[in-house]
Amino acid sequence: MRVALVSLPRWFALPVSTSAIVLGGIISGASIPALALATAIGMLLMAYSHTMNSWIDYVMTGFDRGATRSKKKPYTSAQNLIEDGISSRFVLESGAAYALGALALTLVAHALYGPLVWVPVLITIPLTFAYSYGKKLYLCELVLFLGFGPLAALLGASLSESPRIATSMLAAAPVGLMFGFAAEAYDQWYDAEKNWDRGLRNIGALVWKHKLNIVSTVTLLSLTAYVTQIALVLSGVLDMKTLISLLTLPALLIMIRLGVYSRYAVLAALGALSLYCVLIPIGELL
């Protein structure tokens, strides 16, 4: 059970999800206590979403069930926990507990900072189901982009006295693109061999099906995030100092090129991606 509580929430994605929250708060002038509360809510929402995705992919869509289930990834084995013996009921109850925790903290945030905080929270909770079923409808990348980018930024902005909603959500686009499209393309490509016949349909699955180059695909999507960030800097949405995140570009591209089957190269690429996302709010704060 301890392993499940560590693996199911996919805590490795925490730097990405919290970076957009903090970015939205910084842009809107949120206080440190407000940012801490927004981050706590975001952590619970991420834990809920990832845990419920494991349950949905096993019980409802079937991607993670049976002898031909999704393969274990270099960065997580959560998709196989139920098949390996963890109770599906335990996973469902864990997801519900994370959601209730997020809702309880949202009540506190509402009392302290106003009702706007309900908007990203109440959108995110059902969005998890849209992501899981979106794997069959070419929608999972867009859903992940929204959850880890604009909606996360809105969560951080909502706990400020004068939230800059549009600017905050727009500013988080590079974070959403990097995780929702670049990283997700690899994640789904890794599963496509097992799940194409089960209806898996997204960018990564298409790359596998048509025997395209996943390295070139992820590289192109990563560069799209960088170009978007530069455009946001030039338009005044992001501060010039956020370009310190561009320092991660060589490391990210080198790790991607070293091999998509190498555990260490994939983990290093994930680390470079996370650092890229974290450096954006740091640059904005500077």
C-alpha cells in the first residue's frame, strides 16, 4: 500500500504542476500564504487526477488491464499496480480522498480569498475523466495542457486580490505545452504498441502507428514550447528574465536524442523538462 501511495499520485510531476500555480500567483500579486494554499490544493488535485486515471484505465477503458496492458514506464509503474495486486477499490478510495482534501482546502481558500478558486477546482475534477477517455479521441494532450498550464495558473491567480486571469493563464502556456504535448507524446507512444487495438488515439499513438520518429516529434513539440515562451516575452506577457529557462534546452534535447528506451536518458530528460517549468516562475519573480 505504501508503494501505491507513492506511485499512484505520480509525484514526479509535482514540479511541473506547481510551477504554473506559482506563476499565476506571482503575475497576479498573490501573497506567500495564498501561494502556499494554492499549491497545496494543486498537489491534492494532481494526486487525485493521477490516481483516478489509474482506476479509469483499469476499470473503465481497459488500457491497463490484462496480459497486453500498458508497459511500465521508466518514471512510473502506477499503471500496473491494480493488475499486480493492489485493490481497485483502494485506488478509487484514494482518489476520492485526495479530491475531498482538495475540496476542503478550497473551502478555506474561499473563506479567505473569495469564490474564484472554485472555478479551476471544479473544472479540474471532471477533467480527469475527459483526459482518460480523451486518449481514444485525440483529446488527451489538450486536456493535459489545460490542467498543467492555464487552469493551474488560474488556481494560483484566484487567491489574489486583483487576479490577472487572462495574463496568468496565457503565461502558463509553455508549461502546458511542454508537459501536455511534448512529454505526453512520448508517454502515449510508449503505450501504443499494447493499446492501439484497444482504441488508443493521440499524437504518440499516431507516431507509433505510422512508424514516425518519436525523437523528432518530441523535439519539435519541445521547441514549440520554447518559441511560445519567447513570443510571450516579446508581447509582454512574461518577463524577459523567464528566458533563463532556455538554459535547459541543450540538456533536454541531448537527453531526448540519447535514447527513448534508456531509463537514465528518459529520467534526465524529465528532470530537464521539470527544471524548464520551474525556472519560468523563478524568472518572473526575479
